[in-house]
Amino acid sequence: MVLDSRVTEQRNPRTADIDLASPEEIVDLMNAEDRGVPLAVASQRDRIAEMIAIVERAFRAGGRLFYAGAGTSGRLGVLDASECPPTFGVDFDMVQGMIAGGEQAMFRAQEGAEDSPERGARDVDARDVGPRDVLVGIAASGTTPYVRGALARARELGATTGIVACSPPPESTLAVADVAIVTITGPEVVTGSTRLKAGTATKMVLNMITTGAMIRIGKTYGNLMVDLKATNAKLVDRSQRIVMEVTGASRDDARAIIDAAGGSVKTAIVMYSLGVDREQAERAISEAGGVVRRVLPGAPPPVTPPPVA
């Protein structure tokens, strides 16, 4: 194989004989390789924190977060974006994922779609990206033309930009990224299969960016998910259990106060705790920048460890 300077395209000497391995040996080999992923992510601590702060500022100013990627990278961006509304109760357009080849590329590879920087630029234009927004390109190899085109166009439109990669990006990409998060996860178990270690590292970084920014704008109370959208039976139950845990209310009272709060767990907690109506609770939360901890004195009740069997 011709040598490639991209780390994600290099051969891994530790798995050269994996085609002869037993199922148990394959598990051991892959698990051993995966152990280095958290360390690679930890090496980018300051840059990830910087991106969290940037996205927080964008959200508070009414801006949005966009991900742009191709293949596995694009799918991970779409996945992270799609989980934000039910988890944090935000609108679907607040975090958006763009994938080379469009929606169909989520389920079936669109060969060649990632090779066009023009497509990346067009997708940015289609979403009216502007100065209040943030666009994070995702490219395991650091070289995807679609991502570079999206970053360049977003930068032209005044958006803040970032790149998440698992191999050092070329200067042409770094030139259009305000923040570069580069988790060097090394050669893959199967050469070039970046859905493996690179995909795991990317998922971890995206988790941190969105979760961190959402926490900063008040989407949790302690570590409780107080802005979730109760869109199914499991989340309805979780909503009621959160109110019960924080306030000491009964199940029936929790259900009633959530209904009175228009389905908002955060508002219900403040209403019940302070003995105020919905309008007063919403005003207090707004004045506190959405952060419940600034409205209610003290922290949520301490975590009770499960009983020992």
C-alpha cells in the first residue's frame, strides 16, 4: 500500500494478523485499541472547552450550531443534532447536521458526494448561516473537500468555525477554522475504517460540545435533565420522577404541576418550590438566564445510592 500522511489511513502493525484471529482475540484487539481513545480526547481539553464557550455565546445570542461532515463523520453530526431537542427541549433548528449527499446519505453511502467543496458551500447557503451561528466541520482525515467548502463559506458569511478531526488537517482547512480539535487516535484496527476509533473519539467530542453548551445555558439543574421534552411514555415518567425527586411531591402532584407548567419540568420545579404561578416562575427563570440554580437556593437533593442487594 502506498504510504499516506493521514494518520487515519496508515496501517496498524498491532492488528496485521487480525484476519487469523478468533472472535475472542478480535474483541481483545479492538478493546486494546479503543483504550487510547479517551486519552486522545483528553489531550484536546482546552480546545473542546473553548468550543463549548463559543457555542454557549452563540445560543445566548439566538444563534445556531451546525455540523458538516461526510460518511461516518456526517452521520455522527446528524445523530448528535437530532438528540438535542428531546434531551434539552430546544427547537429542531437550534442544532443541525449537514451530511454530504443529503438525507439519503444517512442510510446509503453517496459515493463522491464528499469530494465537492461546492456542495458544502451550497448546503451552508441553504441554511442561511450567518454571523450569530457556529459551524463545526467533522472530518476524521482532516481533508474532506465537502467539509472544507462548508467551513470556507461559513467563514465568509461571518460564522465562527471549528474542525473536529483525528489526523492533523492541512493548512487549507486550518485557515478557515477558528478552533481545531484534533484527537489523534492512530491507525485503525481495519486500515482506513474511521467508523472505529476515530468515530468513537468524534462522538465523544460532539457529546461534550452540545452537552456542555446546553448545561451552560441552563438545560440542567445539577445533573438533572430539566428541559427535556416528554414525547413518549419513558420521558413522561422521567419528567414526573425529576419533579418528585427535587421537590418531594407525590406522583399525582408532580403530574398536576407539570400540566400547570405547560409540560415544562423546569417551570414546574420553580412553581412548586417557590409557591408561584407559571407566569412568575417563567419570569424568574428568564431573569436568571435560564439557570434554575440561580432561582432556587441551594443544590438539588443529593444523589441517593441504590440499596445494596
